[in-house]
Amino acid sequence: MRLRIRRLIILAALPAILPLVAGAENFALRFDGQNDFVDCGPAAEMRQVQRNITIECWIRTQAADQRVMVTNRHADDGSDFPSLLIMNSCAGFCMDDQNIRFEAVSQTRINDNRWHHIAGVRSGDRWSIVVDGQEEAVVERAYDMSGSQYNLHFGHHGAWNNFYVGDIDDIRIWTVARSIEQIRATMNIMLSGNENGLYGYWPLNEGQGQTTADFTRRNNGVLGANNQAGGDDPQWIRSETPIYGGTIAVEPRQLPFMPIAVDRSRMMTVHLANTSQQQEEWYSVEFQFTFPNNRPAWLSVDPLQGRIAPRENIDAAFTINAENLQPGNYQSTARLTCNAANLQQLDIPITAIVVQGVGHLSGRVTDAANARPVEGALVK
């Protein structure tokens, strides 16, 4: 008997998983504009920064006047450090000293009480301001910074006696000039604290207490003047900033390269694992499967969406039902979207071959010379 056998093949093309990074928390700090600030202590290594620096944070404000988010310039004595601030309802990146001041100011007004990502970048003599991943202004100016001997503050500029009013989340300071592409790539995900060129990273995750951790382990911040609760402490609030945490590993667990006949079905699974080592709830990963070209009637996925707690996993079952299919080739693409720090979108191509009928043959292998079974041999 001659058997006619063809295969159903489901292929999932999956990229290599990126290195583990930390997950996200959903808190921020609210500053009253009167006397609230965070003191991160002396930023000693920042005094060596001369030519390249990037300061990033998320803010929400209604302020129209000058308000400083991040700086360690607190006196007109020759100490200098660039400031990230609000200027005339826009975002600004300012350099000032005793007898000099210049700034790059955005075109976009950001005092609309919505969350915006702000970044100030110095690359040599080039100073720029970036709003929500778009570079909006550039100033070319040669200037040799001598550095500041004062403490790094959030929400306060001592030389101007200026206090920020509004909300701040996820502050990052780099000793490198980050490109627009680099800023866009990480503005919505948490960092590990070990990235090259990262000087300080304050996710502002704690939600309570008098301190906030620097993930680079250099300069933890203290709310207000000391470790005691007081009127100069900014307030912890829940945050809706689009910053994602948790990490996900995606891999095909099964590829059933078995034939499928009309009126039959086959299944394969995609294994989703939350690889975050932290156990807090905010390291969970939410996922969803969609189909860019609409889901074909012959393909189903279960579950289509869900939430994976840290150190947990889910198998998503992809099933092809050939009950109403004609013999031939079939294909589709499943799109996985999730809020993991290392992966936000992945397209999984699916191909199938459906045939009219399938069969199989099994039996022992025998030695032709003596008709005895060959031990351990099996044919299918």
C-alpha cells in the first residue's frame, strides 16, 4: 500500500529575548510650588561632566511661569549645572552661571495637565530640548562647565529660589549625550540601573516614606530637608505615566509538524513567561493577541489576552480547525502586544497545509536473513 502523507506546519518566528531589566511602579511625586523638594545629596561624579549630559523625566503641570524640575545649581558663585525646567508654558533646557544664561525652549506648550516626557541633551556645543520623543529646539553654544559643589535637587533651584509646581515621575541623568532614537527607545520602559552612561535613575516607585531609591546606587533622594515628615515634602500620588515594567520570555513550546486533514484540527502552544525576579504586583505583564489582517475563521487562540504575574507563565493555545477548509496552503499572522520592558510587540507568522486525507503505518523492523525483529527499531 502506498501512503500519501502531507504535513501541517505551524511556524512561530520569535526573536531572542533581551536581557532582564527592572519592572515599573505606578507612583509619582507632587510638588506644591512653595517649598517642596527632593535632596539627592552631593552629585560628586557630575562635577566631572564637561561636554555631554542628558537629563530626562516625566512631568505633569499647569505652570506657565519658570519652574525647575532638576538641577544642582543653588548659588551664584561660579558653580554651574544645566537645569531642566518650565519656561513660558514650554519645556526648557537652561545653562546659567553668574554672567551667562542660554537655553533651548520647546515649541510645544506642556502646561496642559497631561503627562509629557521631557529630555535636555548636551552634545558638545549642541544643546537641545526633546518633548515626547521629538526634538523641538537646538542652541549651539560653546561653554566649559566647572561643575557644582551643591546637592542635586528635584523641584528646586537654589540660586533662583525657585520651586516646581506639578507632578514628576521617572528621573534619569546620563553622562552621555543620548540620541533621539535612544530616548524614544527607553522613555516608556524602566531601566535596570546598570545601563552604560547612566549616572542616576529615580523611578519614584516607593509610594510612601521619606526616601526614594537611585537604582544606580549612588544618590538616594530624601523628601524635604531631612528624614522627618515635614511641610517641604512632596506628596506621593498614583501615576498614569506610560512606563512599563516586567520582562517576558516568548518561545514556541510545541511545533506539531503532523499532517492535518479536512475535518480535523491541530494545536500548538506559545509559551509566555514573566521572567521578572521581583514579586511585587506592578512587575506583572499584560498581553494581548491581535491579527493585523483580521483573524481567519479557521484559527483560534486561547487565551487572547491576560495578565502574567512575576515568575508565572501562560501557554497560549493556537488551534487550526480544518472542518470547512479545502485542501491547500493557509497562512496568517498573530501579533503579540504587551507592556513588558523588553518587548512591546512581536509578529508571529503562521502557515498551514491542509490535505484531503492522511494516514500512518507502524510496525517492527525485522532482519531479512532470519526474520527476527531488530531490537529497538520501529518504523512509522
